[in-house]
Amino acid sequence: MASIDITDIRKNYGAIPVLHGVDLTIRDGEFVVLVGPSGCGKSTLLRMIAGLEDITAGEIQIGGIRVNDLQPKDRDIAMVFQSYALYPHMTVAGNMSYSLRLRRAAKQVIAGKVASAAAILGLDTLLERRPRALSGGQRQRVAMGRAIVRAPKAFLFDEPLSNLDARLRETMRGEIKRLHQSLGATSIYVTHDQIEAMTLADRIVAMNAGLVQQVGSPLDLYDRPANLFVAGFIGSPAMNMLGGTYRAADAAFVAHDNSVVPLGRAYGCADGAAVTLGIRPEHVVVGGAGGHVTAPVDLVEPTGFGTILHLRALGTDLKAFTLERKTAQVGETTSVALPPDRLHLFDAAGSRLS
Amino acid sequence: MTRRFILGTVAHRLAILVYIIFALFPLYWLLKVSVTPNDLLYSEGVRMWPSRAGLEHYIFVLEHSDFPKFFKNSVIVSASTAFIVTILASLAGYALSRFTFRGKYWIVVLMLLTQMFPLVMLVAPIFKMLSPLGLTNSLGGLILVYVAFNVPFATFLMQSFFDGIPKDLEEAAMIDGATRFRAFRQIILPLTLPGIAATLGFVFTAAWSELLFALMLISGADASTFPVGLLSFVSKFSVDFGQMMAAGVMALIPACLFFLLIQRYLVQGLTAGAVKG
């Protein structure tokens, strides 16, 4: 196992910059998830760590050794691909042992390591099969097995679950987390799925447009998003974003329809400045006394787990999530409260205000 | 519904049968003439099978003509051409499929350009170039010319096969500890066997039946290939159809054997199960 240090990494494809300078330190044994929309550069960053993409500028160190000019084979990392990339002409055992055979490990050692990896992943009975005779979930497991037979310095995962159906994805997500807990391996995991990021990560690196937007624990990103991008990307249903202005006199937010939301405390922001107010749907209080505004109910979406209400309030479509089932009907008017300690305020540039 | 289904099937099979007869009839006629004795060749009229068949033409061709020598020359030229072209085309096709490098576009354009000229135009210049090098009237010279003419097309063919193999596979192999060349050899090549077989077969048959260059570059019987040799059965006053057809039947054998050997790879879809599916 090893730490990974990334210093001011840049990547251009021709004249087009994809990564604009990324700094990141991944501690030994840590599980870090790179998350962001497609095209944000997260896969490129992972492939640069693996040695599959050239580094335009900057430095990558694995275990304190500069690897910029090392071939993938000399970096001692393992990678699980989105497509699994199993060798179709080799059996499951052959796929898993390929890296050990390349290193000329002894036959008994190979057999022992393959058997123990197969036992961990429940592949014992499939070792002689070819990839084409396996289901999607089994292929995914073989791809993981190929990574864990040797103890590499780090595991890289490139959207390993996105080809599985939703149910299987949930199961494999749990298995990956359990595997990490038992192996304690340094892992970097790329995904566009914020649920995967939240559930798996020790730390999340949220990326957009080739820049790191925020690094922190999952709950850090959830509770204190550094900017509008992170606020909107993390969490489902997504955070409500309301446009308006800041009123310094009584520390309040004035929405476009002139309704007022008290912020509870003063923010470091000029009077009358354009701001965005964010509140997660689950924090919007519907019904009950002490509401700031009254709002008609537009739409009701029951999810079984709870209910999502769409309200016409504060000049926008305000979503509220409650665990209760017995909620308002469409057309009804209800009172809405936005608790001050649950509010997020962002300036015109999108950065969080304190 | 079932009636229509049966009718459709019958029509389908009939169409295939007609096509097969159309395609194979010349071969049948070749065989028929080759076993017809000379005295019956013109005397019996058009018959599907002669009243008396014999192997005398075959025996004559094998024992009293240069045909065994032509045959050996053809095998050497075609097999060498097929192997050299396939090796070059695999490497070049892989490079075109996987790498971006300066001048790639122009290399592709140049290769396409070579395919645009009618061969007749090129015979004289090529003769002019090979002659001072001592490469006319030699199998080596013929192999060189065939390789040069077949590499571009074979490269495009191999490139399309490599394009069909996911890049992830060799990247996974490189991360597993292989060099790029090792990944190419151990992971990509085994998966390209159908493509390699197709290329081998294509180039082999092209070289096997090539007449123009063989005729122009080779003048002595020592270095003649069999298509040139077949012409020796045409003399000033007569054509030895029986012997010519017997030689033709024998010339079919290597091509048939070759395809028998590689057909296993031609029909195999080896990449199934590599990536999601």
C-alpha cells in the first residue's frame, strides 16, 4: 500500500485543456472517490495515475516515487475497468493469474493466491469458465479478482459498476466497501453517481470542468458544499436553489417575488447583493405553525420511501421531501418554513458565503 | 402461415442451390475435361461425363512436363508473400488502429494512392527497377513485388480487425505488468486470429493466381509460377486442353487445403464476452 501525491497536474488534448491543475494527496489506505459529470476530467485523472495517459504538466508520486515517466507495468497499481476488460481467450483463473504469471511467480503461489481471491469473491466454482459464459455481475467480480490477486500499491476503479443493473450495483457497492475494509488498500474510485460517492468514500473529490471543486468527507460535502456546483451535484432530490438579494438590515433573503426569508445571522456580503439561497428538500418544513410563506402544492411524487412535494413558493418550484405519506393534495395551500440553520448562501460567483 | 413458411424455405434453398451450381459448374467442367481422353475430347459432343474416363493427363503432366516445378515455385511465392504481408500488415494495422503519430494521415493517403493505379501501367517501370538489381527472373523479385502490392490493402483489413478489439484489453494487460508488445502478442493477436486467417487466405489466393507480373518478370521455366506454366499448354498450333485442365485441378489443391486449415478461425467470434454484453 502507498500514498499518492498529485501536484498541479495538467492535461491538454492538443490545444484543448482538460485538466487545469489538480492538487490532491491520497493517504495510505484511504478510499477516495472522484465524482463529477461526464467530461469533467475525472477519468482522465485516473488514467494519468495509471499511466495510460501522458501527463502534460505536473507530477504524480506513488509511495513517494515520481511515476511521471514510468510505464503502467512499473507503477504497481491495479485497475478495474468499466468494461471489465477481461481477456476473452483465457479462463477465469487465467484472467486472475495473468499478472502473477507475468511476474514469474511460482505455480503453487499463483494457485494459492487465485484460490483465496476466488474464495473472497465467490468465484470458486467458475475458475475454469471463459468470460463469455459469465453473467455481468460475475464478470465484474473477475475484474475485481484480477486486481486483488497481487497486493498492488493502489487500486483504481473506473466506473466499475455503471454497466450493472440497479439492483446488482447496490450489492456490488456493498462488496467493494467490505473488500476495502478487509484489505485496507489505497483506492481511487471514479464515478458520476453521487450515491456511490457518498456511500463508498472516505473522502470525495468533486470535479467539474477540469477543476477540483471541493475535497472532503461525504458529509462535509453534503452539509457544507463549497459552491453551487457541489451543492447541486451532491444529494438527491437535488438542493433547491433560489435567486434573490441579500438584505443586510435584518439579515434576510429577499426572493424575486419579494417574499422574505430570515437568515438567522449576518453573512459577509454587501446589502442588496445578488445571492443564491440553497436548501435541501428534506430540510423544507411543510405545514405546521411558524411558516414563512404559504404556497400552493403543484405536484406530489410518492416514492414509497417518502414523498416529494413541488410547491409554488418564493418565485420558483420549491421541492420538499418528507418521510410522511399523508401529505398535502395538489391544489391545496400549505405553509412552508425554511429553518435558518439549514440554509446555504452563495454569492453571485457561486461560492459559499460564511 | 406454415405453408408460406415452407414455401419460403424451399425457395430460399432453391436459390442457394442455383447459386452453388452456377459457381461450381466451371470447376466441374475443369474436372470433367481433365479426365476425358484426348480421342473423346472432340468426338463425343457436349456430354456431362465422358463414356470413358482416365487419369492419363494427370500422369503426363506430373511426369513429362515442368508442372511440378511451376507448382513448387507457386507454393514458395504464395506462402512467402502471405506470411510476410500478414506480419507487416498486422504491425502496421495495429499502429494505425492504436497510435496517433505525425504523418499518419499522409501515410494512409499514400497507401490508398497505391491502390488506384492499374497494374498494367506499373509493369514497365517495375521491370526497369528490378532488372539492374538482378531481381527479374527470380522468385525473390516476384515475392517483393507481391508483398509491395498486397501490404496496403492487408493493412487496412488488419486495422479494421484491430479496431474491433477494445482498447481496454491491452490497457488492462499493461497494468497487469505486460509491455505494449507483450500485450499485443499475448492478448490482442490471439483475438485477431480470425482476421489474420482472413488476411493470410486473401493474400495467398491473390499471389497464387497472379498472372501479369509473373508473366512479365519471369522468362525462364525455372522461376515460372503455375499460372504462367498453364500458358505453356497453349502452343502455336494446338491447345492441350486435357493436360491444362489436369494441371488446373492440381493447382486448386493447395488453395483448398489452405482454406480448410484456416476456416476454423474464419468462423470463430473470439471476442465474445470480453467486455460488457
